Amino acid sequence: MTSALLIALFLLINTTIAVLFKTIALGPGGSSYMALVLEPRFYFACILFAAQAAIWLAVLRRLPLSQAYPFTSLNVVITLAIAAFFFNESITLGNLLGAVVIMAGVWVIARGEH
């Protein structure tokens, strides 16, 4: 599996975990620790955390940390879009400008490695 595909998978899993936690928080027992213990989505998110860690280790075997880590910033951009689409959260001009800056920064860092 290529480094780019591993990073994409890492980002997908990270976003899925964020969405799972948000849906748990919005649920009827979102603020109760006992409800959390009984929530199957919580355990699925924990399994995804383990998978994400394994994927991140595979990325780090292939790339220097200074090259791989900036891609994790894309989680902010992806989660912003997911939050707006699935949870009807508003996106401000500041959010959009921040997302553009993040994407530009990742692009500059990625291009500098060639």
C-alpha cells in the first residue's frame, strides 16, 4: 500500500471517529459515563483508534515524521465539511480561510519534499 493511500485511510478513520463521538454526544445519554459504557459505537470507535494507530505506524515506516505529520492537519478541513453536511453546523468565513491556509500549508510542505 502506498504512503498516500495509508495517509488517506488514516484521515478517513480519524474523521469516522470524530463523527461517531459526535453522534454519541448528541444521543440521549451523551453526558452520562454509564451510557457511554453501554454504547456500542464507543467500542467501535476504540477499535478504529487501534486501527488508526497501526496505520500511522505504517506511514511512519515509509515517511519522515516531518513529511507525514502535516497531512494530519487535513483532518480539520475534512471534519469542517463533515460537520456542516451531517450535523448542519455553520461554516464561517474564518473557517473557510483557515481551511484554505491549512490546505496551502500542506501543499507547500508536500511539494518541498520532492
